[in-house]
Amino acid sequence: RRRLFLRAGMRILSSQNNHNLLLPGSRHSLLQSLCHMVLPPPQRLHLKIFLRRAPSQEEFFRGSLTKNPITLSSLNSPDPLVSDLRQHIASDLQMSDSAELLELLVA
């Protein structure tokens, strides 16, 4: 099905030299569709992150990790980084001004 679409689109674009079948906007739209077929745009990941706090750390960090698991989309960043995750956790623990004190272990 994809190959048929690609072939048909390429035929239409190649016949554009002899006959003006498409308007410039339509030509651009068809070319963009063909490019997205060959190389699709990157999709945002929909991952869930499970947060756990070591029992030995309960007395140092008093807040609670209310949202568990959290999704990458909840980090409010187009391309979330570990620093964004750290800031989110610090906000949940009511210590957003000292997020750099948190050490994250990833497994």
C-alpha cells in the first residue's frame, strides 16, 4: 500500500514537468506526504516512570511522591531531561528550591 502511494506520487510529480496537474501548494503537500512516508517524523515517547524512595531517606525528605507512576508528558518539556525529572520530584517533595541536592538512581 505504501509502495503504491509512493509510486503514484512519484508519477504525478514526474509528470509535473510536462503538464501542470497540481497547484504549487498541492505539489508541496504531496511532496511532504511522500517524505513523511519515507522518513516518518519522530514521535514523542509515552513512557511511565515509577518513583521509589529508599526507607532510609524518609526522615530526610518529608514530602510524599503523590503521582506514581508519572509520564514523560507530565514533565512539561518538549524534550524532557533528567534535570526536568529531578525538578518535578523536588516540587512533589516541597523542596523545589534545592532540587540539585537530590540524587537519582535509574534502573
